[in-house]
Amino acid sequence: MRYETSAGGVVFFGNAILLLKKYNGDWVLPKGKVEPLETTRATAIREVAEESGVKADVLRYLGAIHYVYQASWARNENIYKTVHWFLMQSRTMRCFPQRSEGFVEARFVHMDRVLEIVKYTDERKMVQKGLEQLERLGKKVK
């Protein structure tokens, strides 16, 4: 079994969360693989910028999710993946999808709708955690 570590962000601006639409129609959070000698925090910042064009600041660590998947590129070998998630604040709502990675749209979605749009259960849990953290931060975050 192979092991893979990634990091990504629950990125907000005002009352909206950043989502990326894949070519197959799935809406997901931005994330990607940790490069050698790179921290998960640095990976989250880099991947958000690469996949969406959004420059964002990390506010806090939200936690990690773990899952196993089969990768066709690895002869259907099982890959054990850990994804570290960070709550991040964008400096702007301007965003654009990284088409070379299979994203066809990037958009900030209102917090009231984001949970019904995010495709994967584990990512919905991280969005929910991020929304709870934003609520706790209250007036500190605008």
C-alpha cells in the first residue's frame, strides 16, 4: 500500500466559501499533495493559489481526514491518503479554475448553500467545522 499526504483549505471571503467544480460536475475544496520539505500549511496556501488563483491566509488548523482509494495510475494499488485541512481567509473573491487539473469553474458559494453543494462527505464535515470556527471567531473575522 502506498501513502500520500495532501493539504487544502476551507477558504472563506465574507459569507462565502470557495469551491471548485471538476469536469465531471463534482464541487470540491482545493487541495493537493505535500511536496518534499514542505509543511502542510505551506501546501494548503500553495494549492489554493494554484487551483483557484486565490491568495489566502491560514487562520487555524481544522483537522485531518483519512481514506483509501485505488489509483489506476498505480495499477489499481490501494493508496492510503491523509488530507490536512486549514481554515483560510481570502483577500479577494476573484478566482479562476486550474483547467490543467480538471477544474472547469471556481466560485465562492454562500455559506447557506455550500453544504448541499460539496460532493464528498468528508469535505462537508470539514466545511461544517470551518463554519463552526467562523462562528466562534465572531466579530474578529469580517
